[in-house]
Amino acid sequence: MAVDQFMTIQVCYPGVAEIIMRDVRVPLKCNVQEAIRLSGILLRSSEIDLEKQKVGVFGKLKALDAQLYPNDRVEIYRPLLADPMEARRRRALKQKK
């Protein structure tokens, strides 16, 4: 009886035009960077730069060489367009007026 040498994970990217979510079968000893490459998302979204963008698993920041486990969800984060504190301050001022 052969033991399955693969696992299924999900890779997500909230792109500018669309949200991409892919279920991917990867080797058991797969890391975050390899899973992203195997998902094909890098070919589909040219704006992704793993040297600059942060990645995580289930909302927790991870390094590209972090080990993955079955059913993990790898997330590629886009840079923030505005400082969250400044955006909140502007909304508060707008509501006062």
C-alpha cells in the first residue's frame, strides 16, 4: 500500500482586477514559495513580486521557506494603498461634518 506523497493546499491572491484562489496538489515537503510557483498565480498576475510582497498562511506572516501542511491556505498580500490610521482619521473627520 503506497502512502500519498502529496497534499492539497490553497493559494490566494487578491489581485487588482480579481481575487484568485487555487487549490493545488503539492509534494508533502513543500514550502510557501514552491506552492506559489506550482499554483501558476505568478504567471497569471505579473504585478506579484515575492521579493517585496509579504506572504502568510491563514493570516499569519510566514517566510517564503516556511513548511506547509495539508489544507493550509497560502496568502499573497498586496501593499496597502493608504495608511490605516490616516484613513480612519479622515473617515472620523468626515463623519463629524
